[in-house]
Amino acid sequence: MRFPPSRRRTVVFAGIAAVLLVLSTVIFWPDGTPRVPRGAAPDSLTVQPCTFDTEAGAQAADCGTLVVAENRTNPASSLIALPVVRIRATAQPVGEPIFRLGGGPGLSNMDFPQAARLTDHHDVVLVGYRGVDGSRRLDCPEVTDALQSSDGMTGADALPATSRAFGKCANRLQRSGVDLTGYSAAQRVDDMESARKALGYQRIDLVSSSAGTRTATVYGWRHPEALLRSAMISVNPPGHLLWNPRTTDSQFGQYADLCRADAACAAKTPDLAASIRDGVATMPSRWGPLAIKDTNVRVLSQYAMHYNGSASAPNNAPAAIDAYLDGGPGAKWAMSVLADLALPTSTVWGEFASFSMLDAPDAKRYYADGGDPGSILGNASTDFLWGGPSGFFTAWPDSPENAGYRTVRPSAVETLLIGGELDFSTPPVNATKELLPSLSRGHQVVLPGLGHTDDFWGHRPEAGKHLLTTFFDTGRVDSSQFDRRPVDFEAVPLSMSTIAGLLVGVTTGGVLLGLLVLGLLARRRHRRGAPGRRASRWVRVLTVLPLGLGGWFLGVLFAWTLAPSWFILGSAVVVPGAGLLIGLGAYLAAPGSGGRFPGAVAAVAGALAGAVLLSLAGTGFVVPVLGIVGAALGANLVVGLHGRRRRAVITGP
């Protein structure tokens, strides 16, 4: 069936409107965030059968919503909702349920694929963290924007801007009715207690990791009668929500010893720690025309050194060490770019700040004592967490409850401390010296060759399962199934140098492809004139992707070379190039355009307007997608209207 021209134009415009409507629905449609049910009472829980995806497949579970007070110390507090999942034990007899406490701060507690390792004879329960998983999420786009719009995330200009961003976020959240003092470790623990009671459990076990071990510690102090056993992986004692440079240097010393014992590594350097120190001290500012952000590289180096397992590559210790020994400026540039892409959005900054205020006095003392004493990586990593000497602890409200949980207390809860020998984030020596002596029924296992939490879950899964389930079932500690995992310095399947080459190659290739497509469109129009309407539609559809990506990548190259403080996924980088190339492409592919210059200007203007409107609705990698789609819709809408008006002039009234 063939529509008349006027009808076809109506159909086209209706199609564009439908696309915009669908995109708006996808962007703004309510997500799976729990809501407080009408008439719900504090500490009430509603559940229904569901399934939970684990590494062993979907398992039978109960999913529900827990309603709690936002601030339990305020009788007039508003209510918030938290998700709860109980993954059911698969066999009898069923022992105490295991409540999981994940790390962070600022990360969800609802993602735990390893739950299947513990469900043979135990329910596993996940309770969402307030401020992250609940009906009120403490997002701080101000902080993310400040980190993304810097020429180095912990540079001299960036730190004050980040601290101001935290202050702005706190003020905005409080003006909207959020009680930030309710988002403390103590109230998180009491959320777990509410879930325990609502599910009908008398006593529970805990499995915690990283910053979650701090919650487990507070749980043992606050409600010891509710706990049978607690297993802590990558233990974070009070005062250690920051990285002590001296401890970090001692961890580098361990890697240096391992390097000397490894023939391939020893052939590259007589002293690994000294080589990395020299690499940091002589950090190049550019790789050719591409800017390298010194503090970005330092921060990413700290995070990469947390792990040495292959599952964490390329963000692991072998890749970071390779970057310093073999990578050259290109590898440092890749680390700088990856830090910009990953770290500013790596956590929910408002919840991170609220929870971390537990250690605010320690951070203040650290900076008052002079901060970094001249360590290998310097202050950059702790500055990233806290914002420097005038960090967020000067602007973020502190919960009065924190005062009682800042120093170690005695505990009779049977506790197993598990640490990786090479853990840069939570070195086991901290738990050995500071927490273990306070545990009258405490045990510690230090696993040789392993780093932070992911290394524990990734290395010898059956050994980890045996260690945990034996402890939970009997109280015995049996780590005999673990062996020493040697650090494989050569296991770098994707080096930072390779990543640098891929980034430059793909970006430059995308720009050249976009310009080639534009050139071919111009050549065809010059030689053969305007295409027919049907051909025009196909050409405009098929050229959107190469033109859009080429335009965005053109902006990326500009940012990498001349504007390093511009974030490559931001509208300022995406819109100009994508709008220009897509607008020109739509004009060149339009059927029978009128005067060239006004038509081209109108098409580009439409593309730019569409790109701006849609790109502002997204975040992260969604921004270039929406920007390209918006540019295509805007340009084609203008071209369609321009063509309709021209035909109306030609045919007359």
C-alpha cells in the first residue's frame, strides 16, 4: 500500500514522535526502587516467593520490602523502604541463617552471586543498605561532576571543588527532607535486626567483606545476643577507612620480594618498589599530544594493586606493575583515562560520606599530622576518599551515634578474620594488631598470595566454601584446602599499553570513518544531485551511526589533547561533533534541498538542539547514545519540515 506524499510525511513525523516517546519512557520510567507501602508500620516486612540469580543459577528465594524509620532516634522520622531477599537453604538440616554484609561504602548489598556456596544448609539473607538500595538513595551528582570535570581528580584545584560539591549535595539532600544523620553504621545494623526479627530468626551468622566488616563489628558490639558466628573477609578495623601510606609501602615491599624471586620480573628491575616510586615521581604530563593526569594514575594504581587474580584484569596488580615496568607514557595515559571513566561513578557518594564519617576524626588527625610522609603513591588515594585536609568531613553532618563505635571494644562473638597476604586495601596486619586481641573467641586466617575480597571469592572457590561452611557449622577453622597462589607477573592478557593503543586507534578510526562518510555524501551530491526521497531516507538512517560516533570521537580527541578537564562522556564533548556531522550528513542526503547554506545551517541547528535535549537526560555511556539519537531526530525533523515547505512553495496554493 502506497501513501500519498502528505500522508507519508505525517507517518514519518508520527514515527519520530513515537521514538521520542519511547526514549522518554525508558529514561524516566520508575525503576525497581522499593516504595513504602501505604499504611506500613515501622519494622514491618512483606515477602513473596521469587528466585535469585547466583553463580550456580537461579535459586528459590523470598523477596520483600522492609519498612524502617529513616532516623530511628527521631520518633517523628519519615519511613523508608529497603529490599530484602532470603535465598532458601537447599537441604536439611538447616542451620542459622547467614546475613551478608557487602563492602563499599556506597555499594549495594543486593548483589551476591556467591550465595550459592553457602545455601547447602543455610538460608542466605540480603538486606539492602539504607542510602543505596532503599527508597531514598543518597546520590551526589555534584561530586561526580566535580571529579569528572577536573584535570586530575585529586589535584590542587580539584580537592576544594570536590569538598564544595559534597557540601552542596548535603545541603540539597537536607532541603529535600533527607535526615543524613540517620545513615549511620549503627542504624544499618538495626535494619538487619529488624529483618532478623521479622523473618523469625533467633540467632544469625554474618559473612561480611571489606567495609562491610565494619558493620559486622558494630553488629557484634550492639547486638551480641543475636549472633552465633561472624566471618569477616578483608577486615577493616576502626580508623582504617583511609589508606595509610606507610602500610601501602610495606605492601609494595612484599611485591618487591616476590619480584626478586620471579625470574621474568627480576630481569626487568632489581627493586620493584623503587622502580614504581621512580615511575610515579617522573610521571610524564603527556603521551605525545594526549594529556596524562598524574593523580588519576596514582589513584588507579592503588585500586589496581588491591587484587592480583586474573578475574580482576586489567584492573589488577600484574597489569599495574607492567604499566610501570614496560608500559611507558602510553600505559600511564590509559590509566589516566580509565580512572576518569570508572572512579567518579564507582560509589553512591552521599552514602559513602555518611558511613565514612565514622572515621572522620582519624582522617582529620591524618591530615593534621602532615598526611603523606613521602610514600610511593603519595596522598592521592586518601585524598580521593576524603577530599584532602579540608575534605567532606568539614561539610557533611556527623551522626551522634558514631561516637560510640570509633574505638575497638571487647567482643565474645565467635569471629573468623580472613585476610589476603597482599591486600593493599585492608592489610591483614591491621586486624592482627588492632581487632584480634579484643576478640575472646577470635580466629584469623591469612591466605598467602591473595589480595582483597575478590581474590578470596575467585581463588579456589571450593576451598573458600569449605572454610566458611565449616566455621559456620562447627566453629572449626579449616583453611587446609588453600595453597599459596604465586603472583604471576606475566599474566597480563590486556596491558595498559594495549588499552592505550585500542583507545587511540578506535577513536581516530571513528573520526576518519565519519569524515569519509561525510565526504562521500558530499561527492555524490555534487556529481549526481540530490537523492530521491526513498533513497534519502535509507541514507540518513544508515549514516547516523558512523557520523554520530565520528562526531563524538572528534570531541573526545579534542578533550584528550586540548581540554583535559572535559569529561569524554559529557554533553559538551558529545553534542558539538555529533550534531555537526549528523546535521551536515542529513542535509547532504536530503532530497532536493533548496539553497545550500540555509538548509545546512537549519539541519545542523536541528541536530544540535536534538542532541542537547536528549543527552541531558542520560548519564555515563547513555549520554553519547542519546546525543546521537537526538541529533538524528532533530536533523531529520528539520530536513523534513524544510522539504515540505519547499514543496509547498513550488506547487503553490
